[in-house]
Amino acid sequence: MAVCAPSKPTLHQGVRECDPDPMGATDTEHLLDDLQACNTSFNVIERSLNAYLDSKKLLFPRFFFLSNDELIEILSEAKDPLNVQPFVKKIFEAVNAFSFNADTEITSMISIEGEVIPFDKPVPTQGDSNGVERWLLQAEAQMRASLATITANAMKAYATTPREKWLLEWPGQSVLQAIRDGATYGLQQLEVANTRELLEECGGGQGGQHSTQGWSFRPLGRGS
């Protein structure tokens, strides 16, 4: 690097002389000026690097969860999306990894517990206009859209599928949301109808959730 050029003659001189006394190097002509110039150049480079990293963080704010060293590693390996995998769990809480197809498109996300959430649409990671921050933004959007689709389908199945079976067929987050929405709707109907039968029905709906607490589940029973 050019920034190191002024210090090279000093280093080479010390090596040639093999002088164990470091004070001898202090007599080198223009040594202080050279070192100060190097220090100034390093400061300029550091500020420029931080400004570049901040620009990436502003494009994809979840990069703020990473250290600068981790972000530099991601950006340096961005041509191969698979190299971003080790950082996924730091960028997205509770997401352990992405699944890729043969075209290195992201097709699903995998939770820390091993639940697989397929995306509505694959997210492309290749192309000149697809920097790592851009396809991570697209992946984040697909997370929301896909969870909304799955949760809507889970809510449709809520009324027609036996509760114990339904609990295992859908991702945990969708199950919790569907139960909450179902309970809210039931309470709204109760407020309008004010009947004991409906009250018991709402209570039974919640009871179905708790009736599985004593079960012995096989690992990752949901969705398998």
C-alpha cells in the first residue's frame, strides 16, 4: 500500500544494520515526518472505511447488529451468498439459516428450532444490481410476506382441523397468532351475543391448546 511507502526505507535500514538498540533508528532523517504522514493517511483510510460501512448499514439497518469486522467479512465474501450463512442468526433473531436452490436463490428460512418456512417467492442473490444488502432486504420482505401467507392459511384451517392435529401442522408463530386472532374474534362475538354457550365455546377453544402440554412430542413435530 502507498500509505506504508514512507516507512519502508526506515524498516529496511533497521534490518540491514541489525542494530539491537532501537534508539539508533531515531536518528533516521525525516523519520518523524514520515511516521506522522503515515498516521494521517491511516486516519483518512479509517474514516473512509467507516463512512463506507455506515452507507451499507443505512441501506440495510440490520447490519448495525454486526461489528465492523463482521460486516467487512460479509462484504468481502458477498459474491458467494453461502458465505453469509454464519451471520444470518446475528442479523435475524431466531433465524438460523437460509435454504438455497441450485441457482443460489433463497427458498426458505430455518429457525433455530429447525422449523422450515418456505418463501412465497425465491429471492435471487446473483446479478450486478443484487448487492448483499439488497438481497437481504428482499429476504426480509419475503419473511414477512411468507409468514403472513402461512398464518392466513393456518387461520383458515383453524376451524376445520382437529386441534391436536392442527397444532402440529403449522409453524409455532403462526399457531400462536391464529389462536390469538381466534380468541379475539370469539370474544367479540361473545360481547355481541352475550350467551353462555358461546362463552363455553371460547373457553374450549383455548383449552384445546393447553391439552397437549403433557404430551411427549417427537422433535420438531410441527410441519413435519
